[in-house]
Amino acid sequence: MKITIINGQNHKGSTYHIGRMLADKLQGEITEFFLPRDFGSFCTGCTTCFMKTETLCPHYEKLSPITKAMDEADVLIFTSPVYVYHASGPMKNFLDHYGYRWMVHRPEEAMFSKQAVCISTAAGAGMKSTNKDMADSLFFWGVPTIYRLGIAVRSTSYNRINEKIMGKIEKQTTAIARKIKAKQGKVRPGIKTRGFFYIMRMAQKSAWNEADNVYWKEKGWMGKKRPWKEC
């Protein structure tokens, strides 16, 4: 099992440690990135990735190692501490660069067989909206199975989390790891993912964006092929 972790911060705090705890329990090959250390260039809003090709993005080469790791992974783990009730700025900026991969544009078919986990922590609240920031992109990329883990750690330091909360973290990460292992190699898009794909397929018939339309036709998705394996 290949696991790629994208940490929405450079420091190794509570969110990082929980993400790593889960990854270790999966007992796979781990590739890890930290934002903005490993990628911090801001999207310029040039729309080139949408209208032409992502390879013309001024940050394409910088982003390529992360893109490759995500495409090759079986499991994606996105972590972000709560920043004013949302994901960190580096995480949001990172996700902005993959707008072209949303199903309305040019989704990567490898995403339709992956599992993903969104992990967020805060001393108090905001985990739900923070996980949603990350899960939205994962869903619209086509990832069919997305777990969300939000923990109110009641501390600004991982080392000061009390035993009761640590017990909860251990229990929840173990449960998610067990589910991921059970589904490994058996991941299939559900009704919601398939339904949205078919809506986007219908939208492609209008051919409003030539780059997207050509991509869908080359993939065979306008015909009988699909970006997932049927049972």
C-alpha cells in the first residue's frame, strides 16, 4: 500500500502526529510533504490550466513531485490545523492549483480508485469546516471514499494532550486504518460520485471548453469507457 501525506503546515504539531499515527497503522510505503516548505507558490489565476493545459502553469515543475506521489498512492492523507475555522493558507493554495482536475474539467482517472482521509485539529472548534475544505477537492477529483477525522485536542501542544483525548485519537485512527485495509483493492465510486461524473459528462457535450472536451473524448468517457473498473 502506498500512502501520500500532504501536511498543510511545516511544523510537526498535533495534526501532523495524528496523520502520521494513522499512516503508520496502515503499514505501507509513506511519502510525505509539508506546505509551504515543499510547495508554496501562489496560484496567479491565469486560467491557463483550465483553458489550455496544466503543463503551462508557471508552477507545474515545482508541483510535479507531489502530483506524481498522489497519483501513485493508494491512500491520500491531508492534514491541516484549524486556521480561523478553515484549512491553512498553504493547504488552500495547494488545492487551488488542482482546479483543472475537478470532474467539470479534466479529472485524473487514478483518483477514482483511491481512499483519502482529511484530518484536522484545534484547541476548540472548526474541524468540520476545515475538513470540508479538503474533502471538497477530493470529492470533485473523483476520490470515492473519504474519511474525516476532526479532533478537539484542548491543547496547543501535542505533548500536552490529556490521556482521555489521546485514547480517543488512538481508537479513531485504529478504526479508520481497519476500514482502509478492508477496502484496499476494492474501492469503487458510489452513487454520488458516479452521478456527478455523469452530470459532468453531459456538460461536456456542450463543448464549451475545447481542452476539456478533447480530454474527455481521448479518454473514451464520451463513449462507454469510465475512469473506474466495473465489478
